[in-house]
Amino acid sequence: MSKNKIVRMAEIELDPGQVEAYRALLSEEIEAAVALEDGVLSLSAVAVKDSPHKIRILEVYADQEAYEAHLLTPHFLKYKTGTAGMVTSLILIDVEPVAMAAKQ
């Protein structure tokens, strides 16, 4: 894995009454980012079992420039604006990849 890659984990907690609306906006954002941005290598979102309001996202970007460009895209800004009242907690954690693999 390239040393320039940016890998981070987002730990998000939501207003439990807005989980479905959040998931719709998140899915739209992830699909657009992966399809439209060469520097977005992968985005994977999961919910903590039995706690659907606790979302975890593993983000992999080609480099810092790709990450910063992602934050300025229309689809990301739509997601941030649309979910602002839904998110009760957001923690971004820079992580060091140990082993990552995926099938094409």
C-alpha cells in the first residue's frame, strides 16, 4: 500500500429517528464519490449490530490532495448539509492499514 494513501475511520452517531434518511444520503454520496473521483479508492459504511444509529465508515484516498478535493465536491457538500441535523457525534480517526484486500 502506497505511503501516500490516506486511510481513516469515521465513527458517526445519529439521531435514532433519522437513520433511514441518513442512510439514503450516505449511500448516494458514497456511490457518487467512488464513481466520479479517481482519488477516492474506497468507501465502506457499516452499522454497529443492534445499534443502527452507530455508523462506521472506512475511507481510503489516493493521497492528501484527493482527500481535500473530495471535501469540496458537490456530492460531499450535499451529504454534509443534508445530514447536519442528523449527526449527534462524529469522530474521525486516522488509521494505519495492517492488511487490506478486495476483489475487483
